[in-house]
Amino acid sequence: MKYSFVLPAYKATYLREAIDSILDQSYTDFELIIVNDASPEDLCSIVNDYHDDRIQYYINKKNVGGHDLVAQWNHCITYATGDYLILASDDDVYHPKYLEKMDTLVDRYPEVNVFRPRVQYINSRGDILKQDIELDEYMSLIAFSHLWIHRQLLKGIPFYIFSRQALADLGGFVNYPSAWYSDDATVMQLGGKGIVAHNEILFSFRNSGINITSTWNTPALLLNKLQATESFYCMFAELMSKLIPSTEQEKHQLTDICSTYHTEKLSWMMWLICSSHKKAIFSCWNILKKIKTLSLSERRIICREVFKRKFLKKSTPKYK
């Protein structure tokens, strides 16, 4: 088996559409593993409507993702047997030729561990909200990170293809609180041999209003996301410090990354606070104090800018 689609399932609303988009792939050498995370919704009726030998269906005895989403991801992938793995979701849509076209790149770059197409964001009705810029077929980790730090890449995890062995060697998906930045961290830690991209839009990421990106931040959730942001950017800085540019362009890109990432970290923290529940906004100083590696000066900068943006009606950064 070459590919494993692994679909952790909890929500029923778009599940059938998500499954159909996988089973309708023109390339057929794959398995589809669906793991019901003890959902209160009737997922069994949906899955049992399918009679396809490629489907394997499992049901967790207790809900895992509600307490630790990445632990659920890493549990689900233990059922996979394919050489390459796609962590699907229960509300997104794959283009019918997604796997066929991505497979040509997997064969062309056998040493690479991470692959992705261009993608687009859609809303609950399927309307297109935003599309990726055009991407080079092969990107070094420096080139990829340069696009990432300047917010030129649409983010998510279900459209990536990972080498299953490389992911296993990493210990599975990187586990940050509330899975915040876990996708980016996993891609970057597996991207040392480069990231390969197909320049066609082959995936639609649904901003449904019921996923972690759009969840209203309570004080506890805000703390999780801020801690994950701090952990990610510490990892990112360390990773960038170990990279050696091979061209003048990469040298300039790496210099720019290293001069930009700290400002970006603070900017995202400001946005997270500004987009939170009022209780979280007003308690943000105490929440930030709980992040031990965040300096006093950083906390002051963040809180000062939050006050300006939230209460003096200044603009906030684009959403992650």
C-alpha cells in the first residue's frame, strides 16, 4: 500500500462530502482509515453507507481529541500501513486528481519527506475565500520558511503528504497545546530535505466556524494558544540557526527570517488576545505571566499594543 488517508472523525456535518472526495480519487492505491473519536453524533450511519474495501473504521472507547487533539492524530496514524500518509479531516475536500498529481511528485523526489499542493480556503457554503500564491516545485526549508514567515502560504495539515517512516522517526505529529502550530512545526521538522509543491489547487480547506482556527478563545484556550506560539517560535529560531544557505538568495532569505520572526511572534500573540473573549483580554497580563520564557519587555509590548488595537480601534493582523 502506497498511501494512507487517515481521517480522525468527530463532526457529521461535512463528513460524507469529505469521505466522497477521498474515495473519488482517480489514483486508487490507498487505504482510508476513519477513526470515530467517541462522537456524540451519528457517524456510524454515514460510514456504514459505504461498501468499499479500502475503508477501515475504528471507534475510540473514549474521546481523545477533546482533551488532546494531537494525541488523537498520533493514535489514528498507528493504524496506517502506507508508505506515505495524509492526515485528512472531517470537513475538507480533495480534488479528484489530488493523489494522482501528487504521486508524480512523490516519485520524482523520493528523498523528500513532505509534499503539498496549492490550496484554497472555502466557507461553509463552499465559496472560495482565498487561494495560495504560485509555488516553486521544489523549495528548500529556507525558501519555504521565508514564504511562511511572510504569510504567503495558506496553512493547515490535511493537504500535506508525509513519509510515514520519517513521521514515525520524529515521534509523530509535534504536540503543542490545542494543536496550535502543530501543523507548521511538523512540516518544518520534516522539511530538512526540502518541501515539494504541486502548482495546481488540489485541496479546499473549509473554514466552517467549528474548527480550532475559528474557536472563540476563553482564558484557558488563550493560554494554550499563547504557550504553543511561544514554543513554536523557540523551536523555529533554533531550527533556523542550524540551517546553512547554499545560495546568495537563501543567505538573504535566512537573514530576513531571523530579523522577522520575533516581531511575527509578538504580532500573532497580539492577534490571539484581540480575538478572544473579553475575560481573556482583560486578564491577558496574568495569562502572559504564566509563559515563563516570555520576557517582561515582551509582555509589556504585547499588552500595550492590545490596548491600542482593541480599545483605540487600531487594525489587527490577519488570521492564522
